[in-house]
Amino acid sequence: MRYIISMVVAMAFALIAILFVSGPLATWVITDMPFESPDDVAAWHAMIFMTGNLAALILGWMIGWVLASRYLD
């Protein structure tokens, strides 16, 4: 049961990050960085976007694990 709750909470955190956090975060981070080509901008934007999603997924898993700690397998 603990794993199921952790996965559901992790997916919820990842969904929230995808919809509301990662895009603006990536845009904010690369706004003041100097780039030589548009490809560099796209690559950095994608990398920061995916890193934000991964961080939210891991954070959601940890919070779900703590919340589900009363369900011992």
C-alpha cells in the first residue's frame, strides 16, 4: 500500500510541476543567459524543464512515502 500511495503522490507532484512550475522556471533561468544560437536556448530550456519535473517526481515520492508510513507492508 505504501508504494501505491507514493506513486500516486509522485505522479500528482509531477503533473503539477509539468503544468505550472517547470515551464516558467526554465524560462526564468535562461532569460539572462547569453547564447550563441537558438539551438542552445532550446537545449537548455528542455534540460531545465526535465530537471524540474524529475525533482518534483522525487519530492512527491518522498512526501508520499512519509504520508503512507502508517501503512506498513
